[in-house]
Amino acid sequence: MNYKEFKSYLSKDKREADPFVSKKFYRPVSLLLGWQLYRLGMTANSISILSILIAFFSCSFFISGDQSLSLFGSIFILIVGITDCIDGNIARASKQLSSRGAWLDALSSYLIAAFLPISLGIYAFQNYNYFYFSGDWLILGSLMSINNILIRLVFQKFSNLILSNSSNKSLLINKNQSTWSLSAEIGLVGWMAPLLILCTFFDCLYFYLVFYTVFYSLALIYIIFRLYNRL
């Protein structure tokens, strides 16, 4: 299979739904690397497992509190974003789409959502003065993690309720619109990794932590009220 054929397996709808950074960086890089890995016989699931391991290592670098190691950690988060696209590219090209593969594909991004914020909170606790009391950076990191995961859980529960009732399927929300689109733009295959690299390099991770905590907190409140009013 040549590169053009491999690239053709990425549908037009999926390309158009990608965040800006994904269109300009993640997709082009992941398609080229994915094609090479596909030719080497790598499977989509093996790429997903590799992505999970990289996610764990990247978080551990931030926990160290060392800026140089954390910079490597932020670059690894960028790599996780690339592999998050690669495994899907390979799965489609090899016609090996499966429930297990989709679950593994989502796991690395969920690990980032759960553990990266807490890791950043630990880094900030070791490197920056507190605002109001000792440990407030740890609380911010925990809130960023909890709110991000709660958004996913609240939306998933809503979707399950709607799908279980055939008469209410029109209430399903298109993830390519409104808050979901904005969330994707600053998410794993959006600006999350580039901003993380910049904030780590310039030693201003406190700004990154505050920004994402505020965003996910406001997004959670918005999503709860929006879904409640649709039921």
C-alpha cells in the first residue's frame, strides 16, 4: 500500500472535524509515521499500548519537580497526541477496527486527563509559592483532573439514557459544535501539548494549571445545565 492509499482511509468528515492543530500538525505527522509503521507490520493495538506507557512516563517526569525532565515530559505528551492519531490510521488501513482497539485508543487520553493535572499540581507545589495556603496547587491539579473526567462521565450518562430511549435520540448533542468543539481545540490533539511545552520551557506552568482548571470548571457547569435542560 502506498502513502496515498493509506491516507485515503481517513474520511473527509473526520478530517473536517479535527481541531486546528490536528489539521496542521498531528494529522500530517501521524499519517506519515503511521504509514511507515504500518509497512513495518505494527498493529494499531501495539501503538495504543505504547501510547499508554508514554503517558505514564510523561506524568512521572512532572512529578519529579525538575524543569528539564518536565520539558521531556511535555514533549512526550505531544508524542501521545501523535500516537493517538496513528493507531486509528493503522486500524482503518488494516481493516482491524474493533471494540478492544477503540477502548485502548481512548485509554491513553483518559490517563492524560486523570494523571497529568495532578502531576502538574505536584510540580507547581514543589516549584512555586502558594497563593493562599500551602497545597493550593495540589487542589488546583485535582480539580482540573476531576472536572475533566466529570465532563466525560456526565455526557456519557446522558448519551446512555438517550440511546436507551429510541424516542429521545434527537436530543443527542453533536460533539463537533459549541463547547465540545472548543474543548477539542485545547485538548490532547489541540493546543494542550504545544502550550504545555511552552509553559514548561518558560517555567510558567502555574498559568497553564490555572487556565485549564478554570476552563474545565466552567465547562462542567455549562454542560450540566445544558444537558439538564434537554431532558
